[in-house]
Amino acid sequence: MSEQSHRLAAVMPLLAHVISHLGVQATPSGKKLGLTNTRMMALASASFTGGLTMTDLANELGLPGPLATRTVDELVQRGLLERHPDPDDRRRVVVTATDDGISAIKDVHAEAESIFLPVLERMAPEEADALVTGLEALIRVLHEANGLLPSHRHQ
């Protein structure tokens, strides 16, 4: 096994473990609303952009159209997103966040911060700096690598 393969074998379980403790599903609001990371990304994208067509949302999330539609269906059923006819093209639908959806985003972010801040405070300053530096490098490389990430915005 190559050195890169060993690193990958070490990193992937660590990322999964961190997300299990710090992701949207670890927050009380995320649990109550049945939010997954994908649902939260869809909700945040619709909220921060003021509304997206289904095609744009699917592209933003890097999901096939049917999966994006199912994700939106689930969020509409929870009262977090709404569908509206596109005023420029009646064949298309625009997805927007409801007031409850915007509140859910704020609640999940605040709860996630309250979970993560004590963790960071227990780390030595050089460890916290190394974590930030490593994550910034990971994001930079993911964005530089042609085709590895779908085009998307960061909130």
C-alpha cells in the first residue's frame, strides 16, 4: 500500500467520526427536523441565494436531478422549503426557504457552534491552528482539482 493510500485509509474514518459528532445530525434541531448534511446544504443554498431552480440546486449540491427533487420534497414536507413557479419560465420551479427553514439554519448553526467551541477550547493553540490550516489546504486542493467538486458557493 502506498503512503497516500495509508493516509487516505487514516483520514476517511477520522472525517466520518468528526462529522458524526459535529455534523447537523448531532444538533438537537437537526435531529428533531430529521436533517442530514445533504438536506441542510439544500436548505442553506436555497436560503442564502434567495431561491434556486431545481436544476441550479441539483448542480449546486452535485446531485442528480431525481435525488435533488427527493431532497426538496422531504424539506417541503417538513415546512422548511417552498416551491414557486419561476416568473421567467412557467415550466420551471424556484425553491425558496420558509421562515421555519431560515430559523432551522440559524438554530443548527448556533447548536453546532456550541458543540464545537468547547472542543476547540480544549485543544492546544498550535493544534487548533494546525486543524484550521489542514482544513483550508483540503478545501483549496479540492477546488483546484478539476472536476473533483461540483461548482458551489460557501456560506
